[in-house]
Amino acid sequence: MAQWHPRSDAVHWYMAELSSQVVAKSGISSDRHHLGKLILQSFKDVPDFILQIDGATGESETFSSALTRSVQCATAFRKIGLKYGDVIVLMAPNHIHLTIPMYAAFYLGVAVAGISMKLSVYELRHSFSYNKPNMVFCQSERVKDVRTVIQELNLDTQVVTFDKSDECLSFSELLDKGSDATVDDFKVTDFDSAETLALLVATSGTTGLSKSAAVTHKNFAVSVPYMWITFNKFPTPTRLSTLFSPIQWYTALFQFVFSPILKHTRLQSSAPITQEHAYYLINKYKPSFGVMSPNMLATFIKDDCNKCDFSSFETVMIGGSFVRPDLIEKMRAISPKTQFLVGFGISEISAIAFNFDGTLPSSLGKPMQNLEHRLVNPETLKDITEPNVPGELWLRGPGVFKGYYNNPKVTEQVLLKDGWFRTGDVMYRDEKSNFYFVERLKLLLKYRSHQISPLEIENVIAKHPGVFEVGVAGILHEEHGDLPVALIVPRENYKITAKEIKDLVKGSLSDPKHLRGGVIFVNELPLTPSSKLDRKKLADMALSMEKE
């Protein structure tokens, strides 16, 4: 049976009440969007409330503990010279220490970049080249790679390990530097929340290679509450939320940041999220809310779904890539009392863009009220006003990001001077203003919720001396998403094997970007009339031709 999901302004009433407390104390109107002050106030409000649980170890932490540790961390930051406008990188599993430096950074106006802890040296070099971190938090096994990249880029970056390390400062030793701090005497840094960066969110945007979307405190504070408009009780809109995403993804970030503000307990895990481990977490802790990718849900229901009791979920939000209506129907059959919401989210707008209507499961829904929406012909740049005609989605509003960090050239391509953001997503609207996804102009691939840039893989393969031209496309796999396929024109009189190419990619890039779809050797690559690679025809070739 189709579901209608009623909306409520309860989250906004709650945010207004909390922010008014903060502003009443400081006298600074922009503090209503200061994430550091909102979190600090929330920690103080209910000290005995459980903030987080690591399902792999059983460890948990209260608001009081997180308050003490985050204040110690912020104090230590100040002592070692970390200051407003600096950047820290977090690259570690979802253990109970991960977000303490994040909250400390928010107190001081330091930006936080979450990146994959599995990045290769090649990928770390690219990430650090634009994030330019002043401090990196990681596990001890990544210290060597991190330091290698820091040295290559000539960065003045301190490395801190969450676990014990003989090579550099550990997190516990960092906290010791701030152990003389008291919560009552601690002062949060004052700054303009509309201009101060809170997060550098990993994204490939509309252009391919990974970048960081520069998101301000106000961007996040204004936008994230709209993720919760189907809930009507605040604080604590849900008993226990669970997150299966790593820190580089928005689906983890919005819960990491807002679980203390909204005062709900979050369940996470420092262990890899396999199907078996996810089942264990759900069966043991019985979470009431979760955000999952379509690929993850497809894995869950592929087989043995009777081993997991999904009935504890009151709400599950599905997002990250295209969601097939039949997937929702299958999940409703397994857990009929759970409401399943499709969220079309974009890192660059800090939240979701549409109100999903379960009675129209093939639609993304009607426009979210905190944004202006346009459909534009990407060639003529003229607005499309008639129904059922596809165009590029443009968005404008207070949640739209400041641009790509340290990348003005790409920012200018997508963020226009009058505030409109070109999403790179092609959609159409029907006669009742329900929006429908068509395809991505940006042509990114997604493998098990990991964004994959064809251009990045092509750049690696092109370094092989026997490769004349290369194009990478994806073939769709029902469970895993897009499997990358390399189509290669070899240099004349040069013999290349598929194994060489696969090994080259495997040695240079992280696991999701490996050529699981195979390698195809061709005489030429398809081109558009303007002599650019024809990605549409390339995808058709990848689908139809025999692969090695």
C-alpha cells in the first residue's frame, strides 16, 4: 500500500527555541546558526543522555563525556596553534572518538574535511592538495602514507592518531594537553556563521575529479532540519538512529553533526559494514531510524533477509543514487510498518531538494520549500516551463554551498553570480510539479554508494605507455550499482593485456574504482561533433561488447 508522509514544522519550532537560548546568552544574532554553540548548549542541557554507541565494541558515551572531551580537544587545539579558518581532516572508522575533534573544530571556526580512510597515496595526494589540512586525524596504519603525501606537497601538517602510535601524537595525548580546561570557563570562538566554513564535504560535483564542497555553519544549520520534517516530536525525534556510512558521506555527516543538537542517540560501528555485521547491529540494538543506499538495501534483501528483523525501524531514508520503485515495495513487504522515504540529496545544498511522496514512488516529489527550483535547457540556458520536458535542475537558497574549496575555476562553472547552483542532474516535472529524475549530466558512476569519477580512472590508465586513448563507462549491476569498464585504443604495434590495465588501476586507486566491469580493446572511441568523447555511446559500447 502506498504511503503518504505528513510534514510537520516541529523541528523548526525546536530549532528556534534552542537557538534563542544561545543568542540570549551571547547577544550575537548570527549565533542561531553557530553549530559549535548549538552543540555546546545541547551537551549541557542533558548531560546523562547517550550520544553514541559503537556497535562493534559495545562502547557508549554520554553528552557529558563528549562535552568534556570536546572542550579538552578545543583547548589543546588552541595551545598548539590551530586557529579560525584552519582545516582538519578526519579519516578513520566510526568509533566513539571520531567526532570529538569535529565538535572541537566547530567551537573554534576550524573547518572539518572527512575523507575515506581507504584512499591510496595517489588519492590522498589529490585530496590534500586542495584541502591543505593543518592537522590530520587517522589510524596508526595510515601514518606512513599520510606523512609521505604531506612531505611531497610541502605542507605544514601535524598528524594525530586515534590509536596509540610511536611515530606521532596520539589522540589521548592530545586531550591531555587540554586536560586543565573546565567546561564552565571554556569560551567558544565568536564568528559570522554565514561566512565561516564548517565542513568540506567530499564530492565530485558535476565535473568529475573529487573536490570539497565548502559548507558554512549557516548552510548546514538551515538545511539539515528539513531532513526531519516527517517527525513531529522534538527533542529526540527518534529513539535510536543508525548510520552505516563512512565520514566522507553526507548521510553520516548530517547525523554526526545533528545528533547532539536534536538529542537523539546514534548507533555506529568501528567495524566494516558487511551484510552480516549490519544484521547483527539491527538485531541487537533495534534502531528506529536509518539512512541507507539503494545498493545496501538490495544486498539486504537479496538473500537471508529473514535473518534480520527490520521491524524496529520506524523510518528509513533511502538516498545516494537512483531508487527503483520495486525496491521500496520489496522493503515494505518485509517491514510493512516502516515508512520508507526517498531523499534526493546533494552535498552542495547541505540537504535534500524534494518532498518525497510515497503515493508516487517513481517521483522524487515536489520541491522542498527552503529552495528555489528551476529546470533549464543546459545548451540554451533558457527556463523550461512546460511539463514533461527534461532540463537541468538549478537550485538557490540559504543552504547552497560557498563553492569548491580552493577550486575557483570549477566553482565558476556551477555556482552562478546570482546564487543559482547548477546541479548537473537532468529532470522533468509533471503537470502537478512532481519532479522525476532522468539522468546525470555529470556522468559519475556509483559503486556501492561510492562516487567514481570516470575521468580519474582514465587519467591513471592513460599513463600506461601502450594506451593511446581510453574512456571509462559503467555497466549496471542490480546489487552493486555501476561496475567500471575501460575501453582502450592501444598504441600501434604495442600489445597490452587486460590484466595489466586492471593491475595498474588496482595499484593506483582504492577498491571501489577497480575495473570490475572489465576491459575492452577497440579501434576508436566514439566522439561528439565537437570532438569530445561521446559518453552516451561509450556506455552503450561497454554494455554491448565482449569484455575481458
